Amino acid sequence: MYLKFTFLGTGTSQGVPVIGCKCPVCLSENQQDKRLRTSLMIQSETTTVVIDSGPDFRQQMLRSEVERLDGLIFTHAHKDHIAGMDDIRAYNYLQSGAINVYATNETICVLKREFDYVFSNSGYPGIPEVNLVQIQSTESFFVGDIEFIPIQVMHHRMPVLGFRIGPFTYITDANFIQDSEKEKIYGSQILVLNALRREKHISHFTLEEALDLVEEIKPQQAFFTHISHQLGQYTQVSRELPDGVFLAYDELVIEMDGR
């Protein structure tokens, strides 16, 4: 089964550059230092799915020329991961129907509060058409022909979902993973992890912590995402990484056999 993974965004909640910042990363002219909020697109030959629609969702869809959306999956309910959901309206029009949105009950509750006008049954024209599909951290599910295996991680005290998609594992916004959940990750050919910065953080893996987890899991390759300007410039940090470990960047594409 052919799978294509596109990093729509690889930045932390403020993105890179950060508003008003004059650090070398934010002033860098290297496109690999310019990061929209974190999001991933997964495509098979028949299905297109996006994980998280942050504030940059519209820009990301336009940049990657995404003309169809079969499902939107949320990892958790923080604004930098859900704020762009309204822009699925374009796909309602293009596809003449509602879009399935997959989330845990906790995230669905926040979506209903934050996007009250979508779920209030007001009949107001032009609002997004959404089919909410509740998912569990313990049960796999399909969107079209793509299977998603949820992996529960902790974002400080907040449960967040990562996902195993065939040989590819995607985890963002985490600083702790239980051993029982790590069992779902072992054997991944590609592991994607958040690596916010070098200094300790209350709710995200540091670069060192992410590298330690890569050493433990031993995937064939690893890519780091949800990166802040505090980590350093792409070219500099890349030189420090061990073989097979890379910084992800916006519009990076990985194609592989999904079996």
C-alpha cells in the first residue's frame, strides 16, 4: 500500500518566525527555518487525511494544493492544533458534503465549546459541515483505506494522541510515554517526535529527550517536529544529529510502502 506523508507545518504554537523576534532563527532566510504550526497530511492512492488544523490550516492547504479531504483527526484541543477547523468549509463545497472529524470525547467537548456556531443547529448558512466521530486511545480506526492506531502520550497532565500508520509513527506535544504505549511504537521504520528546544520544558520533549527516545525505539529513521526558534537554525542543528535522525521542515514529503 502506497502512503505519502507531507509535513504541512513543523513549528510550535507561535510558529517560526515569532512575531517581533530578531533572533538569528527568526531572521533566517533559509526556508527550512520558516515553520507554520504543526500538522501532517497522510495520503494513499484513494484517501487524504490531515492530522490537526491549526491557525495556518488554510495557508497549508493552499500551499500544498490539497483539493480533497476525507478526514480531519485531532491529537488534542489546544488552539495551535484546532483553530483552523472552520476552513474545512471549502471542502464541504468542493465535495458537496460534511467532513468526518475524529477526536476523543475530551477534544470533542472543547470543539463544541470553541466552535459553538458549528454545532448549535442554528441553520445559519455557510458554517462548516462536520460529522464528529469519537475515537478511543485503545481502538484503531480507518479513514478510507488508511488505518490509524492511537498512541496515548502525556503533554504535562494532558492526554494527547499520537498515531501509528503502518510503519510510520507520529507523536507531537508529548513529554512522557508509558511503556505500554511504547509497545505500539516498536518496529516503526520512521518515528516522528516533538523536540521543542534544548532547555527543559514542562510539557514537551527537549532535543536530548527526543534523541534518547529514538535510541530506545531504534527506528530506521527519525524526524523531529513541533520545533521552536529556541532550538537553533536548521543547518546548525542538523550537523549535530546522529545518522538517521533529521529535523523535519515544512513541505517535507516522505513516501513509503505502508504495509
